[in-house]
Amino acid sequence: MDVPETIICVDCGGLCRRISYEEPDEGFQPGDVVAYRCRDCVDRWDIVVEDEPE
């Protein structure tokens, strides 16, 4: 499943980079928690991967 490398920080509008690593053979799966860290305010964001729409 494709998970973005970056997201936009909800608090400051800065760029957040993914700090979680995907499993080499499986990638990210629904239910996995993916962590991001903002380069500007240093907030951490945890996103739960959901099923892709059919």
C-alpha cells in the first residue's frame, strides 16, 4: 500500500517527513501506524493506514 513520504503539519503548516519504515516484503498494511515528524515545530503525527477504497 502506498503511504506518502511527506504530509503537511496541521499545527504550523510545515513539512512532515515519515519516520516509520515499511516492511521490506510487505510494505504498509491496513491498521499499521505511520509516524511523521514536522521539520518546523517538531510535532509528531501518527496516522493509521486504512483500507484502500474498492
